[in-house]
Amino acid sequence: MFVQMKYIYVTEGHAHNMKNRFAGEGVIEKQPGFIDLSVLKKSSRKGQEEVIVMIRWESERDWKAWETSDIHLAGHRANRGKPSPSYIIDSRQEVYQVLAQK
């Protein structure tokens, strides 16, 4: 299993915007190897909120196929040059191989 983690920091009161952005139905659910997507909010933050989007894939190969797919790239091209929403302070992405699971 392979996990993609997006860490997004938003101004206080805007975590729901990230939930709306990622939790609605989209095309990712139809991608081969997609397992699930969770939107998490860290509970002990003041002044800004930390939102984590966790996407689980069957394999790194499935994730790479999604990242390089025409439909995924088209979405990024459509937003190229547009400013990020003002409530997003910072973001980063990490990816992990799952070594064990119960």
C-alpha cells in the first residue's frame, strides 16, 4: 500500500473549505488502485488550522499513474496562473510506503 499525505495550513475557520474541496465526488475515485481519501483536521490549533488529506493507493505505481494521467494534469493546467485562495497559508505533500498494517 502507498499513502499520499497533503498537509495544508489555513487561517482559522477555513478547514471546512478544504473539506469541501477534497471530499466531494470527483474523478480520483474512479482511478485504478485508489483505495480511499480522508480529510483530517488537527484539533489543537489556534490562529490557523492544519488539514491533512490522506489518500491511500494500492501501490506507488497506481499513484504515479494518477499523478501523470491526462485528467489529473488537465485539472492543474486549468488552475495554472490562478492565485491560491487567500485562506491557504502553506502546504506540502509527502508520500509513504506502508510497511505494516493491522
